[in-house]
Amino acid sequence: MNRPASPFPSSSPLATPPTGSARGVGNTLSNPTLASQSQPNAATRRTLTVGLGISVKGNIENAEQLVVEGEVEAENIKATEISIAKGGVFRGNIEVENAEIYGKMDGTLTASKNLTIHSTGQIVGHARCKKLQVEEGGQVSGQMEMITETSEKSFSSESSSSKKETTPAPSMEPVVS
């Protein structure tokens, strides 16, 4: 059986071959793909790929890398990486280290390291990141906040005390690749 061409450009650092795929709709996906947990490199990472034409709604647990080619609706996801393919849609809240957006992210995204919005990518809602790259054509509709040392401290205290403090994002021009 031939797998369709990847919706990710081959230069994408997050577009590694998946180690497993979700094949339908479920309420809770626990341990979607278990690889060796001792060395989390690209070949052994716990990866959940939601393929083109597949919709998943519910909880996703223990996925280090989430690849969205179809549609995902989930709340309070924590992962190392998310890749949303062109045509892919993620709705909900997610906290990751790195995010690559070729499709649509609708909700709240926190990338503690890097957020890359490619030319076909769109974020609707609230996004926080430490380092931002937006290709020409990439879109952000909503609130964009840069994580700084000050905002990290206020975010930590906000999480523990439920106070609302935000540091507005500095003015910036998108990075064009």
C-alpha cells in the first residue's frame, strides 16, 4: 500500500516519518504509539499522526509529537512538538516546545521555544512563544505574546495563583524566509 505524499515540505525539521497513526474517532487516545522511551530521538519518539480525512475529538495523552493532517479537537494537550500540515486543523489548547503551522490552529497555543508559521499557516486565537518566525503569507488573527523572562515568571505565578498578568508582545515585523 502506497502512502500519499506528505503535506509537509521535506525541509521541515518536524516532518519526520510517523511511527503510528490514529485510524478513526475516539474519546481518549492513551499511549497512541509507544516507542522506546529511553532515548527520545526522531526515530523512537511517541508520535501520533492524525491522517488526512481523519477527525479526532477528545483527550490525547502521552504523545511527544503530534502531527495533524486531518482534524483534531482537544483541550489541555502537552507535547514536545506539534506539526499542523497544510489542510490540517487543530482546535483547542496545546502547550509544546516547538510548533510548525502549515494549516490552521484555532485556540490557544504556547510554544516554550519556537513557533514557525509557514506561508499557508494560520493561527486564530491566542499564541505565546519565545521565538517566532512567520513566512510571507502566514497569518495570525488574535493575540500574539512573546515569552520573555518577565512573562515566564508572571506565567508561573499566574498558573499557581490564577492571577491574570500578561506581557504584551513587542512590536515586530514578520521574518520572511
